[in-house]
Amino acid sequence: MLKSRLFWPVIILLIILAINLFFDPGFFKIEVKNGHLTGSLVDIVNRGAPLMLISIGMTLVIATKGIDLGVGSVIAMSGSIAAMTVVQGMASDTSLTPLFMAIAAALGLSLAAGLWNGLLVSRIGIQPIVATLILMVAGRGIAQLITDGQITTIYYEPYSFIGGGYLFAIPFSVYLVAAVLGIALYMTKKTALGLFIQSVGANPEASRLAGINSKNIILLVYLFSGFCAGVGGLILSSNVSSADGNNAGLWFELDAILAVVIGGTSLMGGRFFLMGSVIGALIIQSLTTTIYSIGIPPETNLIVKAVVVIIVCLLQSPEFRQKVLRPRMKKPHKKEPENSLNEQGVKIS
Amino acid sequence: MVIQLKRFRVVFLMLLIIVLAACSSTNTEGNTNSGGEGGEASSDKLVIGFSQVGAESEWRTANTKSIKSAITDAGHELKFSDAQQKQENQIKAIRSFIAQKVDAIVFSPVVETGFETVLKEAKDAGIPVFLVDRAVDFEDDTLWVTFLGSDFVEEGIKAANWLVEEMEGVDGDINIVELQGTVGSAPAIDRKEGFEQVMAEHPNFRIIKSQSGDFTRAKGKEVMEAFLKSDGENIDVLYAHNDDMAIGAIQAIEEYGLKPGEDITVIGVDAVKGAFEAMAAGKMNVTVECNPLFGPQLVELIEAHFAGETLDKRISVEEGIYTMDQAKELLPTRKY
């Protein structure tokens, strides 16, 4: 079942990457420079890391029929507090202590933000879109307060490792994504948590009657989303060794929602596809990198993006595929009996 | 329930009216409270009313401070009004300046249109108006004395001229990548235009890639990374529409394994502190100034006008260009 859901996103990702090959034959080339891997593909994964992390968090929130509009602001807050902690700690200490203090402060603040969203939605019963809108607006204000509205530059080597460092020739941010994705996959596949989240998203009242503590499940997904945004904020701020309360993570919530939707998770809640969201995030980042490297004029960037997104969404829609693509697609699909079952499964849901 | 809701609405409306009334009354107070000693102005001591747009950015705050202190330091009397981005506040402020019979009005219009009537009133009252930083869009240019502000096209031309001079004697094509500002913004359009004007006369300079970096470090870095991957060693020059994008791109160049400032010549605009730090470290070659500190120049112009000189309708802010060699020396003196 997962396979058929991932099929279209993966195909689209491959098409976007293949388009690059026409313009730049060296696009897929990966070489070792200064002891680490470089190449456009590495860039896409590296730059896409924050979006992938946030999409993972967002997937679980959307699975409970919620939405978290606050993630962009949490990114700004997390980066700002980390930067300010480093700047203040650096004066008295040149060891690694300021780094860990910064990480603790950033994750602490983002968890607090997640807790705030979670409490508003689960305990007070405010609609998610409204509850998280509060933090979307206020969070950026808090970030600007923390940085005093200035772009703060950090001259502290260890801090730049989080978003710009390499471990065994691979960007460190990739390990962070892998770790968070691994935890999320494990918790939702190997424990009952995944089922709980799905059932809360499908019908919170029925889940409560069935003995699931819906409120705590909802609280948990917002906490996790806040955590993911916090890590993403650390990566983004560390990557440029500065904290920008005004622009860091701007519109990230929309990109993350888009990634989740491209990945096949419905905004109506219920079933969710973590791997799909990760691929969705990669599609968005590949598109961005492609636009930069094949030299599309900046005035048309957004239109190109929108056209690709429309195509992706159309291909994702079973109704569209049935009406437009079905006649031609039928034959190859018949060969695999497993696949036709999947199509039915899609229709039922 | 319905009745309660209605009552609540009525109460809310009343509160709103009270609050609004309070706001507008404090505004008029703010505009008039600095009056008083205007009458004793001698021939060289002027009373100058200054209506600023607001305080929306660091640049603007530095600009306000510079103009305010230049006026008071020169011994003139200042009447200041902050419009908080609202045209009606600004019209009110100018009317109050006219009523107080100031000698000159300095004015950064919030929007380009809609000020004809109030500026005519100023003209009829014989008060000269000096536009700063932002222009107005009227047919009748007798309504103001001069417009003093940064010329973004000129900044692009300066950057290009520096580059042409620097690259003199280099044979073959010189490949330039450009990081544009936010699409559609005046500085992005004009800095691109000015740069291209000069480049058009020098066919061996080629702009091979041009993309928006939204004026931010993160985007500047990301776009530069993609440029490096597609064009790599072919890139000779980076022209960024502001220093922040240049700083982000410098990091990308370093990570790619090239030396910014040596392998790739880096040009920025704005002359913010970060650019001086980068230049002092030898990673950036030049930055063209976009100066908010034109208070002293403004006061000179006002004094020149009262001394009977005729001024051009458009005067550019005196802006320098700073190179790597000057950076270390100047770094401690940078205010913003």
C-alpha cells in the first residue's frame, strides 16, 4: 500500500532531476572535495534537510486532522535564541559549553512553543488553524525581540557544524534528518502510537470512547512538530552562522504543508505517509535548486513552481488519474495483481 | 445570547471610538507641542519641520537620527513628526507645520501620490519643501525645492565601473553571476539596471547567471551554491544587490573550495558592518555605500536654498565606495 502511494512522488522527483541532466550533464556527478562529498544532489539533500524535518513533524499533526502554521516562526525563534546564547556564552567560554547551551535553549524554546500549540488545541479546544496562527504571528515578534531586530553574526566554529559540518564526508544535517525520521518511523510503525494518531485523526470522539487518550496524542504531535521545527531552525541558523528573526523560516509552514500533501497525506486526517512527506520535501527542494541552476529568470520562479505543484497534485489525485491517465496506464498495471488491489484500497478510503 | 452579543458589539464599538479619539488627540499634541519659540528665529537660525515615514527598519532609524541631529547640531530648531506609515498623519503634520509658520519642511512621503493639496498650501504660505529618500509623483514640480535620496541606479553603475577598472588588462571573457534583491523592489530593479548599463558597453563582461536571493543571507548562500555547481570555476565575479546576500554567498564559495575575494571577486551594495568585517578578512573586494546618514548634506542644501542658490530638482546622496584595503581602518567607525 505504501508503495503505490510513494510511486507518483518518486516518479516526479526523478523527472525533475532528469530535467537537470539536459541543462547540466554534470548534475548527477558527486565528487569528493576537501574531504567531503559535493555535488548538486548533495546540495539538495543538505538544503532540504530543514524542510524534510519540518514535514515529518507536520505529517503527524496533519494526521490528527490538525495543522501547524507556527513552524516558520518556531524556526526563527529557535535560531535566534541559539545564536544569542552562543554570542553571550562565547565571551566567557571557548570550549563546547556554549554550543550545548545553545542547543538546549533552542530545543527548550521550540518544545515550549509546541506545548503552547498542543495545549491550545487539545485542552482549550481552539481550532488548530486558529490556535497555531497565534504563534505564527507572535513567534516572529518574539524572534525579533530576541535578536533586537538585527541580524546577529556568530563567530564560533563549533556552532556552524550543525548545519554546515560534515561527518564521514556526509553533511551532518543529513544525519539529523535520518535520526528524526528513524524515531518517527519506529514510533509509528513498531508501537501502537501510529494507529492511535490515525484513529484520532479519523474520529477523535470514537477514539476517546475506545479508550485512547486523544488529548494527549494531539498534545504529543504538536510537541513533536515544535521539536522538528526547532532542529530545523538550528540547522538554518547554523548554516549561515547568523540569526535573522525577520526572514529565517519565512513561509516554511506553507512549504511543509505542501510537502506533506505531495507525499500523499490527506488534510482530512487519518492515514499518513512519513516517507511520502520526505520525498515531497525533496521534490520542493529539487525544484528550487533546478530553477537556480538552469537559469530561469527570477520573475517567473513562482509560476514555474506553481505549475509543477499543480501537475504533482493532479497526478496524486486518483480521480484525475482514472479519468485522464487510466486508458493508457491500464495495461502495464494489470501485470501486477497487487497494484489493482491498491487502487481499490485508495478508492475505498 | 443574541441580545448579549448585540450589547457586546455596542460596547466594543464605543470602546473603539474612544480609543481612536484618544489616538488622534495624542497625535495632534505630538505635532504641536514643540512650538513656542519659533518667533525669535533670526536670519541664520531656521525652524525646520520634519515629517518622517515611520520607524520600520534599522536603515530608517539611522536615517531619522542623522537628520534630527544634523538639524539641531547646525543650530536650527527642529519640529519632528513620525507618520507611523500613515498618509493622513503626514498631511496633518504638514498642515500643523504650516500653521506654526516654520521656515522649511523636510518630508519623506509615505506614498507617491495624494500630497498635491497640502503641498500647494505650503507653497502658498511660502514655505519651501525638501523631499528626502522618497519621491512624489506629481506633474507640478514647483511644489518642492529638491529631492535628496539614494540613487540605486547610480549604485549599480558605481559597482560596474569599479569592476571594469579592476579588471583592466584581463584578457578574455569575464563571467559574472548576479544575486538580485527581492523581485520587483526598487533597489533590485535599479541596481540591476545601473550595472547592466555599464556592462552593455563592455562586451567581454558577461552576466551568465542572475537570480533572486531575496536580500537574505540564507537565500544568497543557497543560490550561490547552485551557481557554483552549474558553473563552478567559470565564475569570475559575484555581484550581489546587498551585502547580506554577498556574505551568504561568500560562505558558499568557501565551502565549495574556492577563495572568495581571490578566485571570485565579490561586490556588494549597502556598506553595512558585516561587509566591512568580510573585507577586513580579505573575503570581499568592494561594497558600494547606500547611505542613510545624509542629515548633514540635507542641512547644507537647506542653508544653500536660503542663501539664494538654485538647487537641482534631483540630488543624489553622497555615497562612497569602499574597498578591501580601506576596510580594516574604517571598521571601528561604522555605525550600522
